[in-house]
Amino acid sequence: MAKTIRSIFINPPIAVARLGGSNTPQDAYIWAQSPDPRQDGETTIVPTWSLNVQPDATVEPKLPTELIFRDNTLIRPVAPFFELWALMGEAESEPETWQAVALTPDLLKRFGADVSAITVQVDAHNLKAARRTGNPAHDFGTFPPVTIRGDDNQPAVLFAVNPPGTKRPMIPSGRNIPLGSVQILKSRANVPAAPWNDFVNLEVIRLRFTPGRGRFYGPPDAAKTTSRRPFPAVEAANAFLDPKAGWFNARVLGLDSPADTYDGAEQPAPANEDGRPLGIVDDTCEARIEVALKLPRARTALKAAASVFVGPPDFAPDRRPFLSLADEINDRSADAANRTEGMSAADRDAWVEDLFARVYETLSLFNLDYYREGRSVRLKGDELALMLDGDGLPKPEFAMGGRDGLRNEYYRVAAASRDEPLPLSHHARRQHRAIVALQNLKDFIALNPGRLESLVRVPFEWRSSEIGDDPNVTTMRMPPFMRQSNSGPLSLSVWQYRLLMDWVGKLPAGVAAADVAAAPAVAPLSDEAEARRTAVLARIKGGGGGRP
């Protein structure tokens, strides 16, 4: 029986775009081990195959010899590509048997269609102000969503406005905030024996999302200087938002965490107006891309969806996070056994070594002195120990100070000086750099039984009692003073924690085994959290409607 197109999907289903003011998008790169012996195997970045969009809307592969992140003062944006793919199978066959193939004009022609049978719809929104005030009128985005036909290869700009019918819109009538653009690209024939053939398929139908330029917008007062703000918050050309629309000087709801991520939160105003917003918004957004394919004689269109999250530039692309976006999207708890079973001892060693390398890379960007000053908790009772003689850190009774019971009694930290203004950050980098090498880590564990277990924070799913009443401050448990997206103390995921502790427990005799079996059970999700997770997963899979 002949195979037909049973379904379509977008690859990748989720992508991160990054703002930039340059007209030239960032070339692609991958992580690699540095060949420089002075860097001792540290992570570096190397170019990989990239695509240049040509004036005729086709793409031309290239392999750069260098990576350029700025054009003069303008940062190059990260503008991801999305490919359209089809799942082929026989009628009445099981979905598990369907085969993934690139969706190309030739494939469409086999079924009596062309690229005009494709429709792309993009719905992009910025909900920061709306979430912080609880007012849907402060949402701004594509009203209605932008629709592009498959044979239209001109870039479609995503002009954002407030919802229709808003009595007093933040963005005045006749004005807009560009959130980027989307372009459907033309397919072209592959080149026989081309060096990129193993990496790039030129025939597949693809589109590109280009984010905004990294601009800020606000009311007219935001372009002025004051005694407390000696520089304008936005450019004069972008100071056109209506200050009476409700975002400027609003009382921000405490339900949105973290609550301090808006302009104005960091500068207390007069009494009873602390942390009032300056009425500023930016051109970041979340965009949902929906693709529909209507084949001749088909009753309904085949549909697929993908999401784009637009964020700021990556100012340290050669530093890897210890907890990735993939780690957060995957179930942090339920897949622990699948990730740990069947791993050889060598695989576990390699994983642990890589984890501590990524921990060091994250720490190398972290101003530990600053965050301890603002987020450390005052210790009490059994948390306090005798003062470490000669320790120079201020506020010794606070977390990581000289009286913290978790401090290593053999290490002192000098006071800040002109030669070393960030002594705690310097000390932490030196210590973590030393245990990046696996043998050094094993030696550390052997010489300090139980210390790793006492220092690494348990996953936040286990609702550690250390969080207390104020989740914005933390103890020195690792990672110290860092917070996750809900403003609570950041932690490894459950599967990462279990794998690490299981590895420690399997070290040679003489090293204290981790008591993984005694770890608290994972608490079930609340009804509200369960409903939200279901909605998010449905949206990602293309099963849910509505805006992002």
C-alpha cells in the first residue's frame, strides 16, 4: 500500500532567539574542548555550518573560519531556523511505524500540491507588564496573529499593539513595537558532493525567526534625567507609551516571581511607593508558530506548532550552565531511573566530571561576593559555629560567613582589598577549578567524608526546610545564592542529584556512601501546578490553542 503524508512537525519544536541590533545574524557554533594547553581542556566554541539568507530568499551554506559577535557596537542577533518535516505511513497504520522525511516541494508535488498549500501563522506577545499588574490590557503583541502563505517569501514584521478595545492602550493608536520578523525561505536543489551535504538539506522547506533589536520603550518621562537617575532610561524616539495606561507607577502584584525583574524595582521611590515601575517595556517576546498543510482531497489540514522564546544576548557563549533548558523541560523527577540505569562506571565518571566542569563554568561568571551580600540568610542556633580566626568576610553570622557551620575550617577568605576586590568569588573559582579534574574530586571526597553530601542542596522538589519563609535568601548550600525561575533556591534536578550521590556511594571503600535511599519522597504536584503543566505540554505539542 502506498505511503502518504500522515502528519507534519516542525524541527526544532522549541528554540531560543536572542536580541541584537546588528542586521547580520549570528553564525552557528558548537561547544568543544579547547586545544590550548594553557586552558587545560576548558570549553570553547568553534564555528559550524551556518546559513546565509540570499536576496532571492534561498539559503547558502557556509562554514565560517571565525566567530564574530558584534558589528562595531551592535550585537548580532541569534535568529533560529525551523524546518518542516512530514511523517509518512500507510493508511490505517500505527503512528510508531511512520517515517520522518523532509517536507520539500518535490514531496508536495507527489500529492498534487505546492508550497502555496502551506500557511504559517505567528502569534508573538510580551506579557511582562500584564502579569505584574494582573491587567490583560498591558499585554502587547500581534493582534491578530500574522499569517503568511507558503509562497510568500518576504519577511513579515511582527508589529505589536495592545488588545483591541483597550480603553486606554499603553501603546497609543498609530504606534507599535516591532517584535522581530518571520520569513519563509525558498527551497533549492542540493549540490552533489557538496561538503555540507551531511549537515544541511537545501530542499527542505524552512522559515527563519529574527528577533527584535533589543530596544526599550517607555513614557515620555523615561527619556528624561532626574537627580536619582542621571541618565535617560529609554531613547527619546521610543518614549511614546501612555503613562496613564496603568503600567507606569503601578502597584505590582506579589504573585509573580521573581517580582523584582522590572525597571524601577531596584530604585526605591518615596515612602509607600517603593519599587514602582518606570513604565518601561522591551521587545522580548514568546512566539508561537503554527503551520498548516492543506493537501488536495484532504478533509482537514495537517497542523504542527513550535515555540520561540526571545531573550537577551549570551555574553558568555563559551560557558555552559550546569542545568540546561533541556534539563528543565524534561521531567525533573520521573526520568531519574531511565537516566541512571545501564550506565557503565566509565560513563558515570565522565558524566560527573562534565557536571563539575559546567559548575565551574557557571561559577566563573558569578559575582559571589555581591550575591552573598544581598541574598544570604542570617544563621541561628545549630547553624552557627565558632568564629574562624582570620576570616575576612563581613557579616560572619550570615551564610558563608566565618561562623557558618558549613564552612571548611581549613580555609580562610581574606578581606576585600584593592588587589582583590572580590575575595570570595576568587576563592570559589580556585576551589572549583581544582576539582574539575575527576581524580582531584575523588581525592577531595576521600579526604572530606560526607562533605559533598552536606554541601549540595537537595532538589527543590523535595521542599527542603532550608528555604524557610523567604525564598529569596539562601544558605551556602551549593549552588549558593542562586535562584530558579520561581525565585526559590536553585538546585540540581532530581535525576542529577540522585546520579551524583549514587556515584559518590560507589566510590572505593573509605569514602562515605551517600544515603540516597533515605532521600525524601517527591511530593505530588498541586492541582494548580498539574493543570498548568498539562496546559504547557499540550501547547508545546501543538495540542492547545490560544496565545503563548
